[in-house]
Amino acid sequence: MASDVQMQNLLNPHLSGLEEYTPIQPFEVLSRRLGIPAEQIVKLDANENPYGPLPAVAEALAEYPYYHIYPDPQQSELREALSDFVGVPAAHILPGQGADELLDYICRLFLSPGDAIINTPPTFGMYSFDAKLQGGQVIDVWRREDYSVDVEGIERGLEAGDWGSGTAAPSPLPTPQSPVPKILFLTSPNNPSGTWLADDDLRRLLALPLLVVLDEAYVEFANPPSRADWVLTHDNLVVLRTFSKAAGIAGLRLGYGIFPAWLMPTLWKFKQPYNVNVAASVAGLASLRHTDQIVAVVEKLKSERDRLYAELAAIPYLRPNPSEANFVLCRVEGRDAGGLKQSLERQGILVRYYNKPGLDNCIRISVGRPEQTDRLLAVLRML
Ligand SMILES: *Cc1c(COP(=O)(O)O)cnc(C)c1O
């Protein structure tokens, strides 16, 4: 019989360097551990929408009669509704099982072992995760102190083919044999900083010989508008959006990409036929029939974000970063952010804690309902 080691040797060799996944405790488990009923937990750690799905979503899900039938592989109805919503022809739109699935597709379509992506940390973790799954390398061009993208650093690195000096580092650099970057991942508003990427910067980056993936998971919360329609005039731009944040259905897994025309035929051949399940598309369609209600929820969250930011700024040991998203990143000064996270958790308030380059001693707080903000602030002022 073959041994485990022999079997392990059959694995794709580039998978051996993957980092271990840090599991997130399910909400119910945490509620039991803390001895606090789930409905009393103030969950501000994952940028979910505290108002949840629109009432029309629950109704549509309850009434839908065809769960025993496979989904439409082309998602035609959903793509038409998305086209009206985004203002881009349906021929450019591909729904996915969350924006996350589309990030994975993009990496699998473009990267072979030895290819690279350009990443702009601190940012969302899935870009480097998906690139490494493909054996891709990650070139980190660190954001500046104010979390803006180091556009010159990216331009200089590409020009020189050398990433050692261009980065505003705290990073060592990756490149054993100068891999060729193919994809630049950008996030606007950025997670976890909430930073907007200016039009001029995006235009300069689009002039580079790279596929630019602009992740707009939080764009509904921003004051400047989405750049989804730029895909129609830029052949190297992909824009990703999601129903997880503004539309409040993170658990149902529904996102979509706006892709240039030349890439669509390959995507159609490549994608899993039934990637988007029926419940997700029923919920997505119901949400899109009531975009006025989504806008109303988003407006509530935006004004709550502005109140949260102002209140956090008045707490002496916190330095909140201005945000265009539904969360606020805070640097913690003169005390330990990890300890602060734990003290909040004991009171049933969950926030995200970071302690890594660019995010040392930080917490990120998602925008909740006003009464949740009040509970958070009361504890923060007491600590
Ligand atoms: C939450 C998030 C996503 C994931 O969206 P899903 O549609 O839930 O997969 C993508 N990008 C960023 C930056 C996010 O924070």
C-alpha cells in the first residue's frame, strides 16, 4: 500500500508552500463560548450589512418553486437586471459565487507557476491567496503612510523590471528570478483602510501593460461613483462587485464581474456551468427590483459611518482613518490593540484585529446599527 508520503508527493509541488488557513469561529460557536446569546452579539468584524437582506428577498426565496431544477448556466435574467443596475451591457457581465470566485477565475486564467501579480498591501488577502494557489508570485508594492497606492513605485518597478527599490516597503522583496507581473490588483475603497483610488491614479495604472482588476466590493458606500463603465473603454480593466456588503446577502454568495469583451468568450468556456446557485440568483434579482431600498440602507450606513468616525476620533487612544466604505480602520496608540479586541469580545462586541506590516496595532470596525455603535462606544470610553 502506498504511504502518506508517497501520496503527498503526487500533490502539485507549488502547493507545498501555502500558508495554513486561519479558521474563523462560526457565530453560534462564539456565542456559546462567550455565554452571550447570538442576538446580543455586536458583530462588527467582517463588514457584513447589519440590516441583512431586503424583506423582498425572503419573500422571493420562500415563493420560488423550482429549487429542484438546475440553474441557468448563462444567468440571463440576472445579467440583464445587473446590466440595468450597473449601466453596462449584459454581454460584459459574469455573475459568480461571490466576487471571491471571480478572483480565483482570474488568477487561474492568467497565472502559471513563475508568473506574478502586483499587490498593494495592506489590502484584501484573497489576491495573494489566489495567486499563490496557481504557483504565482506576489510582488508587494506597499501603500504609502496614508494608504494611497504608490503609483510611481509600480511604474518604476515595471520599467526597471526590478522591485527591490521601488517599494515604500516595510517589505522584503519576493523576486528570486524577476517574475513577470501579469495582473495588478487594486481595491477601491480599499479594505481595510477605506481609501479611495483617485481617477487620475487609476488612469495612469491602466496605461501599464497589465490586466488591472479593480475590486469595488464597497463602492456603494463611497461618495465618488463606480468605475464599472470604464471597462467599455479600457481593454485591460476588470471591475468586481458584490451583493455581500451593500445588499446584505454575504451568506448566499453572489458577486459579479464586468469584463472586457475579448475576455468573455474564454470566461464562458472556463466557468463551472452551475457556479451561481438558484437561491443566490433569486435573492439577487429580488434585491435588484428594490434598489431604492438598498440605496436607503446604504445611506443609513454612510451617515452612521460618519458618526462612528467622529466619535472614534474623540477617543484619546484611537486614530481612525477616513473611510469611503462601511468600516473604519483605527490605529491604537499607547495600548495593545489585541488586548483591546479581547476586552471588547468579552462584552460581546467583535472587531477585526491586525498586527502586521502597515497595520501594526490596528483594529477595523464595521459600521453597525446606531444602537450597536452606541454599545461599542460605551465600552471603548470605559476601557
Ligand atoms: C468582502 C470582500 C470581497 C468578497 O466579496 P464576496 O462577493 O463575498 O466574495 C471582495 N473584495 C473585498 C475587498 C472584500 O472586502
